[in-house]
Amino acid sequence: MKPPPFEYHAPTTLDEACSLLASLEEAKVLAGGQSLIPLLNFRLARPRHLLDINRVAGLDRIYERDGGIAVEALGRQAAVEDSDLVARVCPLLGEAVRLVAHRVIRNRGTVCGSLAHADPASELPAVLLALGGHVIAQSARGKRTIAADQLFRGVFETALETDEMVVEAWFPASPQPFAILEESRRHGDFALAGVVRADTRLALFGVGSTPVLADRSDATRGLQPSGDLEATPDFRLHLVRVLTEKAFAA
Amino acid sequence: MKVNEVEYPAPADARRLLSDHLRHDLGLTGTHVGCEHGVCGCCTVLLDGNPVRSCLMLAVQAEGHELTTVEGLARSGAPLHPVQQAFHETHGLQCGFCTPGFVMSVVGLLAQHPQPTAQQIEEGIAGNLCRCTGYASIRRAVTRAVELSK
């Protein structure tokens, strides 16, 4: 397999990246590439320009901000997994990131990339939503904050404009008690369904076109999950009920 | 980029995957290519010491970095790397297609956890698929590699 043709750009500063993103048509930002490269290999994505931000220096910090954890665009999932700061301030994030694929994938994959990719079955968007976090989007026009409940618009769709990139994700400190539970066919696969609990808040993933907030007393209300070879819609609803019960049993 | 401590010229084509670059351009066919979308783990190599999927990277992204492939673990004629020796001793392979990926993942695992728990071993090899062995002998290989690495 081979990605379709594209023009490759490797900016070394954020300003350069933003001005390229503003001037190029049909450009995609390449960070960890653990979702984008498979899409290219399968030719499900055919961007005309690929903007590789891996050579932008100093964009990989994981630090404490406003009582929560900020992860910059090149903060790898493995670094978040290993971070003592994350374990102390937002253990929910530390636990969730371990459910993302496998360590070898997490060595490259980024937290911000998972959020921008917005796969409805992935863990981190649901964690951001359950915690009420946000992302900072930057473009040549400036910066803006997009709250989690405004970010996810549909399957692989976000509120990001075509000239914007996520430069930072912010996760509030995780309250007690918290939990993230999911069911998948194989360890490291995308979840058939999953739940994130942050104290009284509940977010679900894998059961809609975006992660969704739900009420624990009637978690499946209004859900219309899709069915596929791995799980019927009814089975997904069943998983939501069981996992919600487990998450709130603790 | 440096591969197994040898400096190579930059890849000519930006769309060349690192896995294909290693095999087709550099002739390092020890890195195997299975699924080409990051699921099977056969193409795992070390990038600056950390295991990564070479099918999920463009070769141009490895410019300025150091790569280790399975060929770099032990020179021809030299004793095997402890992880290779362990796979050999415990029959951690049958057809061998997945083996280079497993070996590189386990090298990465032992660098991260020199004394891995049973769960860390399971997690460490969970990203690699083997259709022959049923994994029991591969788990034994990891345990043996820990002993041989002492």
C-alpha cells in the first residue's frame, strides 16, 4: 500500500505551520499519524498537502494549568501515560490513555491528534467531554478556545476551521470518584461501547456519531447506536447499561 | 537518517512509507510488512530507541533520527541479541513472519520495564499478532529474555 500523492511540508515553527495552513488548500496536519497514515494507506483520505508538525520545536509540553493538565500538540500518548503529573492531577486521563491502542502506537500517537481526529469510538474525546475540558485552536488569525461540548460535531468532524489546528488540550483535574470502562473484542481495539464517569458526570463513546453526555439514571435515552459485524445496536445499548452500572458502583 | 548506525541518504519520495523505504530502498527486508495499517505489528522498528510502527510513518519523517531494525540487533556471525536468543530457545516462533516485529516490541518492552510483571508482558506483546504459536511460547520467550539480559 502506498499513500496517494501529496505535497509534503515540514514547518519548524508554529507561525510557519499556521501560515501554511492558511494558504494551502485541502491540507491536513500530520502529528502522530497513527490514524491519518492508515487513512492515507487505505486512500480514505486524499489531502493535497500534508503539514507535518513533528519538526516544530517545543510543542510537546505536558504541564499544569488552571488546576488541570494541558497537553500540547506533540504531547505523545505514551508521555501522558508515563507522566507523574498526570497521575497526580488527572488520573482519569492517565487511565484512559492506557486504553488507546497499544504502547507502540502510543509512542507516536498524540492526545491532541486523537481529539482532532474525533473518532466517535475513541476514548480521549469522551474523557475531555466528561471532564468539561477544552482545546485551544490556533490559526494565522489567532487563537480561540473550543469547549469539549462544542468541539465534536459528527463522525470524524469537529468545529475546527480548515485553517485551524489544535495546539493544546486542557483536561480539568479529575474529581473523585472517576472511572473509564469499555468493552472491545480484542485488547487495544476500538471499543464497541464505553463509559467515562467523572463524579456525577457521564460520557459515552462508541454509541453515536460523537461522544455524548448522558444521565446515569437513564443512560441509553435517545441513543441510536449503529450495528455492525462486531455488535448489534441492542448489544451496544446493553453494554452502556452494564458499564454505567459498574462505573457508578464504585 | 541513521539505520543500524549507518547513515543513509534522504528518501526521494515523500509518500514512501518508512516500512517500504527500509525494505525496497535500503534492502533491509528483516522488517516485515503485514497489514500496513498498524494492526499486526510486523513492521515494528525502534525510532530513537522506542518501538514504533514503520508502516505508520513516512520515511521522510525519520530524517535526522536513529532507527534500529532487526538486522541491527546482532551483526552477521555475532551472538544473537538476548531477545532473539530467547525466542530461539523457547520456540517463540513457527513460520517467523511476525517474529521481527515481536522481537523489536520486546526489546522496547524490556527497555521500559527490565523486570516486567506478567501483566506488563501481556500488554507489551498485545500489539503484535501471531497466527501460529498461540502466544504461550512467546510469553516464555519474554521471560527467558529477561534472564538472558541480566
